[in-house]
Amino acid sequence: MAKIDFTGRVAIVTGAGTGLGRLHAMELAKRGAKLVINDLGGTRDGVGSGDAAANKVVDEIKAMGCQAVPNYDNVATVRGGGGIVKSAIDAFGKVDILVNNAGILRDKTFNKMEEENWDAVVGVHLRGAYCVTRPAFKKMKEQGYGRIVMTTSGAGLFGNFGQSNYAAAKMGLIGLTNVIKLEGAKYNIKVNVLAPVAASRLTEDVLSPQFFEKLKPDFVTPMVLYMCSEQCQDSGMIINAALGYFSRSAVVTGPGAKLSDGKKIPTPEEIMDSWAKITSLENPKYFNQMNEMFGELGTLLA
Ligand code: NAI
């Protein structure tokens, strides 16, 4: 089995001061990567800031005899994103790997979801991925190599009561990934999406204590390492990871129902009668990009 090794690679992990991000960073460093440990250092709901979290992880990595620098920027600003990538360039001259991991939560039912809580969560997860990935992507394109990991959530993929802000942001990352995978393909930039479940401060009051105990982040991080490796040649994959169980999620399309010959406009009643066929997911298709779906529509015209 070929060993996955990051010697000579430079990696940024956002929100690496604790939880999953810290572990991703430690394991990347153990296998030779030079790390930028970004963390704003605020609370679970994104209040406050400080340098202690990032500094602690940098110290841990250095104590293992590996290389790391801290960065305390906010991923949710263009300035912060630029600063994070600059930290990598200033310290190590390049950036090969970016793990977008920083996250906060502000759960409320949609009815009570005030603008401030919507903006804060979408800001860190979705805007944050934009702000950091854009300057990193530019460098990766110039060097003809890059590996990017986005961190989504089952809350977005499948839905979760009380998390409209978080779910919307996490699904936004899938759309972003779907485009970057196409635009980065020519430059050997691969972008894949992790959907983890793990014990952390974000999940301590969501999961039962018995479940929490078992869901060690250690079970998730190996997937991130594979996604960050040269060996990973896929792009645009969404992988669920927890407890050493890994599976793919995807947006797929059912076979559908053709209710027109291309001339006659179907009636709402015909749609009602065909609802089961229209919504069937039997033998679904996966389209790698929108044009493939258009191609499928084209066959209807033939
Ligand atoms: P965590 O709260 O332990 O770690 C998140 C880190 O991000 C913290 O150190 C925090 O200071 C940092 N951070 C927050 N806002 C930031 C900002 N604006 N700029 C820079 N750093 C910032 O949480 P956990 O569980 O390790 O989460 C990591 C990622 O995984 C998040 O994106 C989360 O949404 C996602 N996730 C986690 C799941 C889980 O089961 N733990 C489930 C699904 C997704």
C-alpha cells in the first residue's frame, strides 16, 4: 500500500485551535506537512477572539518536532482570508492544502432566526470558505497543484430541526465545490467535502453522553488526510465520516416522467397523476455538471 506522505507540502487548517481542526492539523503535521494553524479563538457561538487556541496547537505540533505557525484571522472576512493565505506564503512560501473547517453554531427555529444569527453562521461557514479559498485557489492555480477540503454537515445534506442558518451555509459549500471542482480540474486542484460526526464542543449538547463518548474525532481525520493527499484523484465527492464508517452522499436525479411530446403543455392534473413517477428515485443518475443534465434534456428534443 502506497504511504500517504505530506513531506514538502504546506497546509492551512482553519479553526484548527480545537476539535476536528486541531486533529486534522496534528495528523497532517505528523506526516510531514508544514502547517498554518488558523483560529479566531472565540466561543462556540462565535463571540470573542484570542490567540491562545492557535498558539497551543502550534506548541503541540512543534513539540512533536514538526513545523507550524499560528494565525488568528477571522475566516469570515476577505481581509482575514487573505491574511491566512499570506501566513502560509510568508512562513513556507506556498500553499498546497486548505482544509476549510472553522465553524460556529447559533441554533434557533426558523421563525426565531434573526438576521444577526443568520449572518453570523452563514458568514463563518459559507462566506468564510469563499474568503479563504479564493486567495488559496489563486496560488494553487499558479503552481498547478492543490487539495481543498470543505466541511459540510448532515444538517444541510439531510435537514435538522433548528439549524436553518447552518444547514443553508453547509449546503452552499456543496454548490461552491461543484463549481471549483470544474474550474480547478485543469490545474490539478481537487476539492472534496467532508460530512463528519464527532464529539466536540459543537456537539456536546446535541449527542447523548453514551454516543458522544464513542464518536472520537480520530475516526474522521483519516478521511481528511486522504482527501488532502496527492493520491486522491477524485474531486467533488461528499463523504460522510464517523466511527470509522465512510459513505458517499450525492445529489442524484430520478428517471422522471415525460408528460409532453415537446408541443403539448402538460396540465397540473397530469402532473398530479404522475407525481409518483416524477418523484421516483429508482435507478438515479449522477450528473457531474449542469451540461450533462442539459445533454439529457437534448435527447428529449431528438
Ligand atoms: P469546534 O467548535 O470544536 O471547532 C471549530 C473551531 O473553529 C474553533 O476552534 C473556533 O474557534 C474556530 N472558529 C470559529 N469561527 C472562526 C472564524 N470566524 N475564524 C477562524 N476560526 C474560527 O467544532 P468542530 O465540531 O470541531 O467543527 C469543525 C467543523 O466541522 C465545523 O465546520 C463544523 O460545522 C463541522 N461539523 C462538525 C460536526 C461534528 O459532529 N462535530 C458535524 C458536522 C459538521
